[in-house]
Amino acid sequence: MRAQLQVLSQADQAQVHERTLSLLMKTGVRVETARGRRILGLAGAMVDENRRVVRFPRALVEESLSSAPRVFSLGGRRPELNLPMNAGNCFLLADGGAFWVYDAEAGERRPAERADRIKSTRLIDALDEISLYWWMVREDFASNNMGDFVAYWRDVFTHTSKHVQDSTNNPAQSRWLSEILQVVFGAQDIVQQLHPLSFLLSPPSPLTIDETFTDAYLEITGWNIPVAMMPMPLMGTTSPGNLISTIVLGNCEVLAMLCLVQAAAPGTPVIYAPALSVADPRSGRFGSGAIEQALLGAAVTEMARYYRLPAEASTGGTDHHIPGIQASYERALNWMLPTLSWPDILVGPGLLSGSTVLSYEQLLIDIEIFQRCRRIYQGIDCDEGKWLDEVIAKVGPGGNYLAQRSTRDAVRSAEWYTPRLGVHEGFDHWDAAGRPDLLVEIRQKIDQVLAHHQPLPLDENQMRELAHIEQKARLQETT
């Protein structure tokens, strides 16, 4: 039987929904994009152009929920990496957006560089436990430089063939991205069917849909690109000061964005993905390691299931700046509850210090934590054949089960999780081996993985076309 968890009762979930409908109708959402207001107005929303506030009738919200597909897959360049949503799986997505990298050997934090972005991309591609790509570092380049933008996407598709979750910063970038997607995947209709990219939309809290990033998405609505709707209300600052009201606020923001997405292109696949979080009451900073993150991550999954939408839970962060005791206990505790809720996508491995510092060592530690959480979710198998009454009777009082075939079979099955990292021998064995350090062991493993992994290459024509697009983009910048 699967291990079970519930942080919101069915009555609680229904009340979140009803309060959301009331707030969306009475209070509404500020919609900064004129294009978005026009689309919503045509769909039946009540638009106050002077205040830029849009109110959402119940019928519009319910119609939008009905038009969103419940079952679809996220694809990539390798067919075997197809990720079905709402099919009982939980896929791991690396955390993204760090500005620094922790160098464990030097014991220093340094600015992220392009080499770190490429290394982390190759590492994500090589690690089977991570199913989706999200850029882990944002090295310092001009985000509005279109040549650099094209070069970034060329790097992505050169070094990983997994599904990519990302976004663009403005409509111009979206137009360049559509050219890149056609080169890499062949044609628009292939992209529409394969879903190799999901677009991350993060409307600012509270109750706002921004102009720039939303218009960037609306520029490519005809591509049937799945949308991960990820508002990030921070309890105590950009959301009220308790958990249930933060859940309601995040739900309002997701459903408002869902209405816009479905009004712009009915039937667009969507992922319920609010990143609900907590402010440190002492400083007001993002409390990445707060234990309440675990409760919020589980609640996100439960509300997604209430709507029968695919769930993406963001949790498992840490406030500490280096790998170690605090980072490990915060990660483990904050991932336990969301994993037991079993979202389709779990966001989190690899970043420290409130998701601002990349640690390659922490990435592998987090994979180990996730694997252990996954084992707990699998629970206790009580199927026929697992009870072993006859084996207990055969061995009898004072016996030993080590030589029993059933023990061997259990060790080789999912019954028994075998750790891949750390010390699991006696003290004498560890002492004789020179008391090896875990971070050193992990660095050696990373070097070995990268030395033997070759990403699926793009062909010469694709590379030539991408270089041509980059050249066009750079020429456009100079004219």
C-alpha cells in the first residue's frame, strides 16, 4: 500500500475553490497587458480599463478549467524520454536561476559563468534521475541581446535532449525562439504534438498579471506549448500571513492565468505549478528552508488533483549557503511531504542559499534524498506472495533468513532501497579507506559521469541553421 498523506481535506479543497471564485469575481486581478485584457474581455471577463483590473465570472473560470486537457505528455529530442502527465509518475526537475556557484574545493562562492551553465546542462542530461531541464544558472549577459539569446538556446539543445521548461523575456525573443524550435524539431506541427518545451509563466503576487512576460507567451500561443503557471506568493509579504490564505491567493493567481491561457488558445495544456513560499519573520527574506514549505508543496499537489490538472510542486530549498548538515535536514524534511503527495513534477535539486547558489555536489545529494522519499511513497507491498508465511514456518525459531531465495529476490526488487552515496560500512572499513569525504566522493562521481556522457548531437544542418539565426540576431542588434 502506498504511503498516504493529506494536508487539506476534501472540504478544505472545495472551500479554497469557492473562496477563489469569490475573490476573482469581487476583487479581480490587475492585468498589465493590454493584449491580455482584450482577450479576457472577449472571453466574458469584466474589464476596467482605467484601473486595469479584470474580474472573472464563475462561468468563465469553470469553462476555462473544462477546456484544459487533463492528459498530455512532455516530450524531448529522445522519444524514450517522453513524460506523460497525470499518469501516476513523479519526475524531477532541477531548480533554476542561480547567480553564483559554490566551489567546494576552494570553499568559495563565485559568480556563475557560461561554462557552469553548459556543465550543469550536460550533467542534467546525463543523470537519469532528472527528467526535465531548467537553466540552473543565469550568468551575466545582456538579457535583451538577441544574439546572446539565440546562443543560449543553441547551447541548451546542443547539450541536452530532455524536455525543457523555460520562458522568454519579451515578444521579440519569442519570435526568435519559434525559429529555433523549427530548426531543432523540424516544423511547427511537430512542436505542437511533441511538446518539447513548456513555458514557465510567473505572474507577480499579489493578484497581478504582468505585461512583458505574458505578452512574450501570447506571441507563441499558436504553438500549443504547455504552460506551467507558477506565481510565487511569499507568506507574510506578498501574501497574507498564514498558510491557508496563501494557498487561496496562489490559487487565485493560477486560475486567473489559466483563464487567459485558455481564452487565448482553448485546449492549451497547462500545469498547476504555484511556488508557494514563506518569508523569514525575522528578516522578510525568502525562507527557503522553512518547514512550512513542505506543507505548502503538498497543498499545491492536492489542489491540482482537485482540478484534475497535472501538478508541479516547488519545495525542498535551504537557507544555508554550502552543502552540509543544515542544507541536508532542510532538504530532506521539506521534500518528504510533497513527494508523499506525489506531484507530476517535483522542482528542487541543486541550489542553495534560497535558490541563488548552484552546488554540483548538492545536486547529487538532492537526488539521493529524492530517491529515499520516492521509496517511502512506495510504501509497504501487501500483495499476495509478500507475506512469506511458509518461509517463516520453514526457518522456524532461532533460524536465519539470509540464505532464503525470498531474501535475495527482495534485495533485487523495489522492496529494498540501496543507497548510492555515503558511508554504509563499519567504522574500521571507513577508517582504513582514509575516512573519505562525501563531497570529494561526489565530485569524483560527477567527473566520471561527464567524462563518459555524450549528449545527443544536433546534425550539421541544424547547427549551421542555428548559427545563421544567431548571426541574423546579432546583425539586427547593430542596425
